Amino acid sequence: MTRAWEFVRRYPAIWPILGSLVLFLLIGMLNGSVGSTILFTAARLSTFALLLALGQMVVVTSGDGAIDLSQIYILTLCAYVSTTLMDTSPVLGFVLAVLIGGVCGLVNAFVNVYLKVPAMVTTLATGYIFFTLVLIGSSRMKVLPNAGFVALVTRDVGPVSAQTIIVALVGVVLAVVLYRTPYGKQLHAVGQNRTAATLAGIPTGRVVTTAFVIGGMLSGLAGVLAAAVMGGAFQDMGLSYFLPSVAAAFVGGTAASGGRSSVLGVSFGALMMTLMSSFLNTAESMYHLPSGIKQLVMGAFLVSILILSVAGVRTRRRQVGMVTA
């Protein structure tokens, strides 16, 4: 049992990979055929939730209960910015929209790190501020995306969509940053114990601030791509991605207590949540299930993941205590 737990802890991607496989087979059974099209479609649909999940993963990994509840509002704000500025220059609109996402993350970090407001309270409050900016400015902003950018993002390269390739490249870069650079090592050390990291000479405030900025930029990128794929920006465009993205972050191996992450696990977590959504949608239509059953199942699934994550943290702490004693 101990060896099995250690294996899962070391390779957290195993659960979302298995979950994706099971759901893939279940969808095939409902549809009457199993084909790669199901996976490629799910990969394309999981793009936005995956970007949010990766951003959430980085923030949560910084520890001390950090979480970003403002993601969907950053996504929406950056979507409006991109559709407006791309009218002048597609490159300028893309870059500035992503950078504005980073600025939103910087605001979150300032309130959390330097004003000592808990991350959950901070990002909930700033999220409403960001959404207020959307409400005020949306009537003056252009909502339709740039046609050239839409054509670029929505094209297919063989069976794989361009947006899937973009997110895969983002995942590779993020994996290099987290697991092959000094910053990645510092982030995981800070997430495990901020006090110990500070005493060890790690610039904790700077590390956590960078985590929020990365999270904000990934949310901004999600907004830019979502506006192109969905045909424009609208006020509640990020709402449907928040719950799947949080679930993907935790089912993919991100420790709720911080200090542990898995880009591969979170990527398959987003794929699994998208397949789960497709499976529930198909089941609802075929078996006339009650409305809202999808949200109920996903909510229960997320709660179960968090309970298991917290239980795992307590188990490790008891093991450390026994070794110390």
C-alpha cells in the first residue's frame, strides 16, 4: 500500500491518464464507435480550461493557501482588449492582452504578498474589480475578433487543431521553467514551507509574485484564444471553464498545500474533465437525465479530489513526524 501511494505521489499524471482512457471508452460505447476523433476534439475543446488550469497550478504551487479566483474575469477582460486592439495590429493586440493579464496577476500578488491579504479573499475582490472594468468598457470596445487571427487559430494541422499545438508549446515552456530552472526549484521550495524558504535566502515575495504574474498571463492568453475561437468577446465567456480548470489542476497532481506540480498531469486532467463533460452531455441527451447533473457530478468530483489531496498532506506530515521522532 505504501509503495503504491509513493508511486502515485511520484507520478501523479497516472490518474488523469487512466481517467481519460476510461471516459474515452465510455464515450465510444455511447456513440457506438471508438475513434481518435474523440480525443482530438476533446484536446481542442480543453484548450481554455487547460490554460487556466496551468495558471492555477503555478499559483497554488506557491503554497500558503494560494489560489486565483479572478481567472475567469482576467480571461474576459483580456478577450475584450485583444478584439479591440487587434483591429489596429494583430501582434500588438495579442501581446498587450497577454501582458494585461500579467498586470492583473501583479495586482493580485501585491495585495496578497505585500498587504498580507489571503489569496482567496484577494483574488475574489480583484476579480470583481476586473469584471467591473469589463462592464464599464465593453460598450466602447470592439467585440469581433481579427479575421486573420481567427483563421490562424482555428486551422487544423492534420488531425490536430492549431490551438492545441499552441497550448502544447505553452505546456512545454512551462515545464522547462518549473523543472529545469532555478525559479522552478525556488517556487516548489517556497510552496513547501515559505518560512523555511525565506530563512534559506530565497526571495519569497518575488517568487510568489512571479507565480501570480505567470498565472495572469496564462489567463490572458486563454482570453485571446477564446475570443478568436468563440467569434468574439462577451461578458460571461469564462464562466464555463472555471470549475473544470480547478478540477484539472488538482486531479493532475497539484498539491492543495503547495510545493508540488505536474504539467503533464494537469494537461491530462484538463483532457479528462473535457471528456467527462462530453460523456455527461451525451448521457443527458440519450437517457434524459435531469438538467444540471453535469455541474453536480463535476462539483462532487472536485470536492472528492480536494478531500483526497488534504488527506494526502496529513499522511505525509504524520510520516515526517514519525521519522523526526
